[in-house]
Amino acid sequence: MTDTRSDTRFDPGQADLRWQRAWEEAGTFSADSASPKPKSYVLEMFPYPSGRIHMGHVRNYTMGDVLARYKRMRGHEVLHPMGWDAFGMPAENAAMEKGVHPGGWTRQNIETMKAQLKRIGFALDWTREFATCDPEYYGHEQALFIDLYEAGLVYRKESEVNWDPVDMTVLANEQVIDGKGWRSGAEVEKRKLNQWFLKITQFAEELLDGLGKLEDWPEKVRLMQENWIGKSSGMEFSFDLSNGDTLPVYTTRPDTIFGASFVAVAPDHPLAQSVAAQNCDAAKFIERCKRGGTTAAELETAEKLGFDTGIGAKHPFTGEYLPVFIANFVLMDYGTGAIMAVPGHDQRDFEFATKYNLPILRVVAGKPEDADLPFGTEAEPGDGVVVNSGFLDGMSVEEAKAEVIARAEAEKWGQGTTVWRLRDWGVSRQRYWGTPIPFIHCGTCGVVPVPKEQLPVTLPDDVDFKTPGNPLLRHPGWKHVDCPKCGGKAERETDTLDTFVDSSWYFLRFASQPADKPFDRDEVAAWLPVEQYIGGIEHAILHLLYARFWTRALQHIGLLDFAEPFASLFTQGMVTHETYARRAPDDGRLSYFLPDEVERSSDGAVLKADSLPVEIGRVIKMSKSKKNVVDPDAIIDRFGADAVRWFMLSDSPPERDLPWSEAGIEGCGRFVQRLWRLFASLDANAEGEDKSLERKAHQAIAAVAEDIEALSFNKAVARIYELTSAAEKAAPSASRNFAVRTVLLLVSPMMPHIAEEAWAGAGDGGLIADAPWPVHDPALLVEDEVTIAVQHMGKLRDTLTAPKGAPKEDLEALALASEKVQRSIDGAAIRKVIVVPDRLVNIVT
Ligand code: ANZ
Ligand code: ZN
């Protein structure tokens, strides 16, 4: 035992930094692509450099860190990188509000946050760090974008944007609040602009099918992606209209065609537009529809509104004319933008028909006798048998669907089709702080890609954020260039890429970073797919779908050999805390206080400043706006990095929310010291065996490994607590030393600093980060003693412990030797003894 270790307190303020430096100097966590070891790529979603690390980051990265360190101990070459998703709006907002440059603001935040991450002791390969705003990174992204353009996966199309007429700028959807610009408060208009799109729909089927093979993804996430892709099968057919036109509609329920009582088109459908051109009431109606929200979810709940065009649509079977409405609940960009409406069996149609007094017909019933059953207050979208439908009567819904499609195809007025909810990905942003789209517009040659040797197209630094709008558009020089094709005067594209593009391939660049191309195909293949990806559920759809699409698209153009980037996905729960607030007496507005500003007791809370009460709110996700946050740095100052890491892993299963508590972190702080005393109690001279403790240690080795692999960190933590307690209680022996060393190794991925410090005194030299995971003896996993129930006439009289697998005779003898049993038998003649090995002895008298 060394002198420092006889000191009974562990001082993280001293030790943490020392070990962080030691790892850095030794390059412990630098991943070697050429290593012959099996490779593991552990990745957490990289952060947006918003300013400071928060507890949500700490939880996410601690989980990945434990897995990465564990994998190294199991002999894997581990890639565990970190970088920055550094483009985006907040930097531009900061520029507008504080007059700083988005680049400077971002770099400053990165520096702060990197220092914070280092203080937590994450096993990261910092040599591979990059920010997506590095020209080197986005230059490669521009090259990939041009590759995709050349492969026909990028195109331009006119599409609508939110236009703020006061700020003269395009707004993102999040910047439109109740139809008004978030800064100006002006009524937002729709404008059509030429924009860039990625053809994700070309991969719709593949992206959907691929979900089936992602067995190690949460079911919930797969379902969300499936719904987002939204494959729908049905029929498209055309109505002949009374004005001589034809109107194609899309339905998933051709079986209900005899129940159609009206037809409806979207407000921006060409038919609606042509009616509006001659009828100003129709035009007014359409204007009114545009004012409300236009998302599918908003339309679902909004009041149904319609305008009767006076046109009739001829039913393909009955020949009857159905009225054609313009209706607010029909979307232009789904199916054909027009529907046959069946109020009896579709809720939206039901509400509309009720409001406008249109017939509600039953064409599906539970059984044929119910053909004339009236409807209740809702549509009946369910399954059943077809009724009131001529030649379809008596068929099941499925049979009737097939029959109608067959007839329509034979008579050539419709056909079976598949429709997707997924839309092509609009990637144009009219913003400065993003990757410039590498194209040039020439009056003669049209749209010309920037030649690759001229990449990166870098952002100009001298930009002005005082005037709203896109600074690239207003910049005096930047956009004026010569056409790469004809040499004539031309203009750069001033749109930048959606930041989701930046995060759609960063995991490839982490794995391989050549200077002359985005990545090396073979080096990437050595690391990917990512073995374990960890991040928030908020990315279940967009980021994860876009990353899957980019991987497939790059495979499609021959740059990659695999289709799915993330073999296993884990979505961690949030860190939560109760809120503290006071209500202003005049307007009732809440003002929030930090947990630090509040004195909490069992029956309430008071503000430290004035000792008057504050309201305690619900336990919710930590957020700056509710001030229910705890700063990781402050906690590390008090308890050290290991205690915070341990807290992040304890108590709650990792997929659940983790409520932060002062008592909890204090407990972790105490446990760190308990461990320190335990490690200090190793006794080199101790001899002798403690079989039971040894067995416990072997069991813990196996169980903790299993738990970490399943990401059940809270279970691993509980195991370590158990073994710690058992070792604390045991008398000195060689077995106890083994158990203590086992605790040290098992805890090392979770609390690496104290583990290194103890290892320096008690280990085999070197860093514990480089030590192998302990080996357990499988023979010791099974308990060797069992509990035997002893019964007399079927009634439990005693329980005994016996060696596992003891012969029947031994158990019988043991049972009969029991005093309690003898008292129960009370001298009666024994007729029979039934023995079930390892479990039970029953004595019959
Ligand atoms: C008749 C019908 C009867 C329908 C019935 C449903 C139930 P999914 O499953 O999401 O693909 N629809 C079609 N195009 C539409 C559009 N552009 N805007 C709003 N609604 C539209 O939904 C397809 C169903 O939604 C279609 O099937 C159509 O209504 C409606 F008992 O046709 B259905
Ligand atoms: Zn040209």
C-alpha cells in the first residue's frame, strides 16, 4: 500500500485532471483504422454548439462512454468520436441580437463545450474532431451534393416558402407563430421560389423495407419512420365532370365506392382555381382556407369547410351525378388532391356531410342483416361485409376492393396504385450560416455545378446582419462569378443547405478523413455500420431517416458498400427536475427560479433571497426556459466527474426519464468515497479463502458484462453496489482481495478517474483503461447450495440448506434429523418419504 492510498478521502479535484491528461498523453482513445482487433464504432449524436453542455448531453455521452470503455476492455479497437453540428439558425440569431459573427459565436461555444466534455473524462478520440462549419468538411459535402446531382438525385423545383413581408425574408416553419413572423409579427405570406430537392422518394420502398431488418432499433422508432414514409395502397380513378373535364381521385377504399355522396378537391387544386377565376365567392373561400394551418394534423382537427362548385361528377357505376366541393380538409400534395367522399365510413367526410346536409350511406355492415342500420355520431371505418352496393353485396371489404379495381382496369377508368406520404426533401435555406449550395446560375448555360477543384465554396466573412434577409443575397461581391462553362458573367446560388444534410453523413467522416475526398470507402467499411448509436427520440424521424437515405444514395452511386448506417439504435430518456416559480400578481405570468436559488424542504420551497415561498411545479425535462436546470460544471466542482457519471447511470433504466435530485448526487458522492476506502483496504498479506464471496465476484463479472451490453446500466450499477457491500463486510482473505479488484475493474468504465487512481496503487501497472475485462469462471456462476423444503403430510415444517445435487438418501436423513419435523411426526410410524432432489422432502406417516 502506498502512502497516498492510506489517505481515506478521494480528491477528484486533484485526480480527475491528472488522469484526463494521462489518457491524452498516451493517446489511449485514438482509434487505429489499421488495427487487427475487432472493431467497434460507438457513437452518440453530436451536439449543436449552443453554448454550454447540459445534463441531457452528460447522460447521453456517459452511456456511450461506458460502452466504449467496456468494448476496449473486451479487446476491441473502439472508435468513439466527437464533433459539432455547427451550422444553423441560433448562430444567426445571436449575430442579429448581439452583433457578433455566427462563426465567432460558434467557435467560442465549441471551445467552452469541449472543455466541459473533457472535464467529464469521456473516452473520446479528439484527433478526429471536426465541426460541420469547417470549410474542409462542408467542401466535401458540396462534392457529394454534386455527385448526387449528377446521378439525378438532386433537382430544382418551384415550391412554396413562408415569406415575411416586413423582414423581407423566408422563414422556417418554426419561425411562423400563429401565421405571423416571429420577429416582425407580420402576417406571413406564401411565396413560390425555385428550390433544391433531394430525391428521397426514389428510395421510399427501400427505406421502408430496410426497417424490417433493423432489429436492434426501438420498435417505436421503426413505427414512426414507417408512418412517415406512409405507404398506402388503393385505387386512382377519374370522374367525368358535368363541365366536360375529368377529375382523378385517389382512394384506399374502392370497396366503398357505392357509398360516395360527394366529391371534394383541395383549395389549391387546378379545378378549384379555375372555378375561382370566374366566381369571386369561390376565390374568397379559397383565401379563407389559406389562412389556417395547412399541416395534415391541423386539418384533421380544424372545422370542416366547403364550397359547392355547382359542378357534378358522374359515378362510374350508378351514373348518378355527385356534387363537387372545394374542401379545406383535402390536401393538394397527397394522392391527386381530390377525393370521392364516403361519409358513412370516413370521419372527415362524416363531419363534412353532417355540416352540409349531404347523404350518409351505409355500404359496409357487421353482417348483411344490418344493411339499413342507422349511424351513430361517428363514421364506421372498420371492416365488415359490403351492403347496398349492387354487384359487390355480400363480399368482404378485401374482396370488394379487388373487384372494383379489376372492373376499373378492365373498363379503363382507373387502376390500382400505391401512394406515399413521403415527400422529396427540400434542402434550400435562404440563410447565411450553412453550407453554400455549390452551383452557379448562368444566363446562357443554366444551372452549372461548381467544378470540384474549386471547392469548397466558402462563406464570405464580411457580412452584415443588421438588415434582415439572406446576407449572401445582399453581399456586394460574393455571388458574382464567371460561368465555369462559358466564362460569361454568372451568379452563385445564394441558398445554403438544410443543416440536416450536414448530419446525414458526419458518421462517415469520423471513420475516415482523407484530405482529397469525403471518405475512403474501404476505411469506412472497416468501421461501419455504427455498432451502437445513442441519441434523443426527437431525432426518431428526420435525422435518422435522412442519414439512412444518404447512406443508401451514396451506396447507389458506388461510394459505399452498405445500406444502413446504424446497426443498433438506442434512444435515452431525459433528465428531469421540478420547477420553481412565482406568479406575478398583476398578469399572472410565471417567473422561474433556478434550483440553486431555492431552499427545498419536505413540505415546500422558499427563495433563498427573501425566504418567501415559491410554487413547486411538475417534474419535467430540464430546460433553460423553465430554469429547472443544474449546471454540470457546478456539480463536478462539488463532487467530481465520477459521481456525476455514476448518477447518470443509476436508478432509472436508461430509456426512462431520470429525475435529478440533490440527495441522489450526494449519495453518489458518498459512494465514491466508500469505494475509495474499499480499494484502500486491499491487503497484500491476506490469505485464505472465502468461496461464497469469490462466487459473488464471478457472478458480478458475468452479470455486469451482460448488463452493459444490453445498455441496462442501472442494473449493472445495482450489481456493483451488491458486490461492494459484500466485500466491505467480508474479513480479509485472498478471496476478498479478488472481490475488491473485481469491483475496481467493473466500475472503471463508469468511474474511470477513481479507478485509475486506485489502479495506480493496486493494479498491475499501466492504465486501467488498457486493462482487460476480468474473466469469470463459468463453474462458479451456479449456486452450490440449495434450499430444501421439508414437509410432513404436505405441510411445510422446516427449510434446510443442502449441497446442490445431494443424493436422495442424504436429503432424507437431513430431513428426519430436523427437530421441528420430529416434533410434528411425534413418534408416528413413517410410511413413505418422497424426495424431489434440490427442492423438497415430504414425509408421510
Ligand atoms: C374513400 C374512402 C372511404 C376513404 C373510406 C377512406 C375511408 P391514407 O390511408 O392516409 O392513404 N384522401 C385521399 N387523398 C386525399 C387528400 N389529398 N387529402 C385528404 N384526404 C385524402 O388515406 C387515404 C384516404 O384519404 C383516401 O381513401 C381518401 O378517402 C382520403 F371509408 O377514399 B378515402
Ligand atoms: Zn455559361
